Amino acid sequence: MYNRRRARALLAMLVVSALVLVTVDFRSDGTEGEGPLGALRGLASTVLGPIQEGLSTLVSPIGDGISSFTGLFDARGENQQLRAQLESLEERNLSYEDVLREDAELRALLEMRERNDFTTVAAQVIASGPSNFEWTITLSVGSDAGVRRDMPVVSGDGLVGRVIQTTPDTSRVLLAIDPNFRAATLHGASGEAGTLQGDGGSPMIFRPLDPEIELDVGDEIVTSSYSNGVFPAGIPIGTVSSADRDAGLLTRVVEVRPFVDFTRLNTVLVVIHAPERELPGLEIDPNEPFTPPDVDPNAPQLPDAPSETPTDGASPDGTEPTDEPTTSAAGAG
Amino acid sequence: MIVRVGVIGLVLLTAAVLQTSLLPFLALSGFRPDLLLLITIAFALTDGLLSGLRIAFVAGVLTDLLLSASPVGLTALVFLGVAYAVGTARPYLAPDSGTASILLAIGGTAMGVAGYGMLAAMLADDPISLGLVVQATLVSAIYAAFLAPLVTAMVRGLSRQFPTEQGGIA
């Protein structure tokens, strides 16, 4: 009985301690490395980072083998989905013009991707987040290598996520499949803007601003430089996997299958600098003489020009009204 | 006693590193086993309520420090609840029962993952969907069933080697 009372007292003490920690962390916003708990988080990353990096290198081949085995469970569902997609494509009976249009759009997207002249830092993925409700990875580079918060992270396949926390040697990346991840995006074919949000699992959620937009399964979704330019424009994200439309809803929810396999991330690139796209300047010949427009000062006054005098009798500039008739600006010359 | 604390600390740190480095490769539909929660359950079952609560708090805070989006202390709260439930159920179970440890691991993991999911859903800016919580709970519970015998055997061996001063609460 004595021990049970002791256990309850200990439980109460630890629960209060946990609640104090939660409150302190909420107030100091420890996710950004600020406050005592933010510093503690940084310390944990610094201490565990090298161990995780070493272990990651060691277990990576084993892990690849294991994930290939566990991937078999997902393969059946994916196979069914691909068959369904194939059937729907066969039913579409694509016309030659349609193929040409699609080809031109894809070429434009490809050109846009190749135009991106990123300055990047290569990083090894050394760890993942420990929780089932937070999709993060830890990278082997940090602020010493120039990595800063909110920088985009990409792989050869497309967008991986954005940096949310840095220490001198490591950085933590919020993956694009995390429910807290949001990005301004574009529907590649039409250029229609929308927002993309992670949904925990493989498909992400694209919400176009215009719910009536024409979308097809397989259409590409890319990043847009909206939202203060967090992401450079044109990074591929994924393809539309479900374009169903729910009648009566104000917003449309479109599932997007990401290009990136988030379970097999080994090496990624942190985009340190993405060049801003400059709009072509106006071509004005400086030697061309300025010719003012022809204005005839003796042109007749417009017959029924509306008077700007307020109806309550006060003049626009607040002066007292006069008995003289008001004149419009057109007839003042 | 100091040696026991040191060894348990080392076990928790190793588990945290494994949780973030190796276990992501075992992910099924994006969800993976929760090793630190399993170790907490095993200690609460083997060493009793007092030891279980202490380890739950440390393991929970350690998990929180490796997270980014949720506040420090949230996982500790959930782990404390699970350790209290397992520690309270312990006197009613047959000692050294393999089935009981597996059932408690499944139940405790389900309780912990679902509890954390619901707390996170209440506190997060972008709430986690109920479907996601259910999926994570199911996958974690299945993994717990497979890993429980291994983890419990390890913790029992550790407990025999470095016993508590007062023993568990019967």
C-alpha cells in the first residue's frame, strides 16, 4: 500500500514536470532552436548526429534489403492501381493533337527544370524522426555548410522537403509528406495555382485555387515561387493519382503521388541559392526622339461633360460655393 | 544502483539511435515500430510501477528531443500513462508469462500511439486525421507483437543483472 501511494506521488510529480516542459516549450517555440528546450534539442542532435551518421552508413545496405522486403506488401496495391491507370489510359483514346499538346507541355516543364541553376550542398540522410506522426529526416550537414532554416531540399526525383532546424553539423528536414508541410504549387499542364499538403502516407493533397480546373490522372504538380518564394519554381513534386470531383464542395482535394520515394532517401541536395527569374526588360530605343501626342488647344468643349460639383453645394476643395457655373477639366483650357 | 542507471541510460540512447536509423527501413505504409515505448512497457512489466514510471519519463523526453514539431513533454505524458497502466496490471499477471507480455505490449503500444496521435491532433496546427491515427496504431501494435518477446527477454536479463533496490510493486 505504501509503495502504491509512492507510485501515485511519483506519477503526479512526473506528470506535472511533463506539463511544465510542454508549457515552457510552447512559450519559447523550441522548434526553432530558441529557448532552453530548443538548445537542448540542438544538443541532442549534436550528440546523436555522429552516431546516427556512422550507424546509417553501416545499416544502409541492410536497410535497403529490409525495405525491399517490406515494399512487397505495398506492391500489390500499387500493381492494382497501375492496372486501373492503364485501363483508363486505353479508354481515353488519345488523339494525335492531344499527344502533341502533351508533348509540348512536358517539354516546357523539362526546359523549366533545366533552367534552374541551383547552388546546392549535398547531404547524406543520417536519421529519420522517431515518431509515427512526424515525418522528418536528419541530414549530415548543418549551418557550418551554409544550411539555413526554410531552405528547400531536393533529390534527383523531385522535392523532398524543407529545412526546419539546424545545428552546426546537422539539420532536420520536414518531409513533404508530413501533414504540417505546405507548399505553393502549380498544376504543370494548365499553370493553375494551388497548395500542396502532406498527408502522412504516400499520396499528398493538392488543393487547386480553382476547383473547376480540368485535371487528369498523371498530370504533374510542380512547386511555385509563391508564398514569399520559399521554394524555387519548377521543382517536380508528383503526379495526380486521383482527380475525382466531389460535387457541392467549395474546395477540391486531389491526391498526388510523389516522385520521391521517401523510404529510400540516401543522398539529397539542400538548395542554398536558387537564382531568381528575371522578366525580360522593355526594349526602348534611347535614340528615338520623344514626340508628344497631338492635342488641339482649340478643340471644342465637350457638350455634356458631367459636373464634379457635389450636390450638397460644397466645392470639392472645401471652399464656399460661388454663383458662377462650374466647368469641367476638359473645358478649362 | 548507479551502474543500473547508466546501463538503462545507454539502452535508451541505443534504442533512440536504432529508432531513428534502422527502424525507418522497416516502415509499413510509412509507419514503424516504437522501440522506446516497447522498452518502457517491458521495464514497467519486469521491474514494476516505480521503475516503469521513471524510465517512461526519460524515454518520453528523449523521444521529444528528437522530434521537431511537437512540444517537449508530450511523449513523456503519453509514456507515463502507458507505464502506469502496465505497472498497475502487472500484479494480476502470471510472472514470466510470454503471452501476457505480448498482450501487454500490443495493448500498451496501441494505447501509446493512439494517445499520442490524439494529443498531437488536438495541439497541432494541421490536425492529424483519425484514419492516420488508426493506421499508425494498427501497424505499431502488429510490430509490437513481433518485437515484444525479444525486448522483454532483453529487459528481463538486464533486470536480473542489475536488479532494482526495492523490487517492483506487487
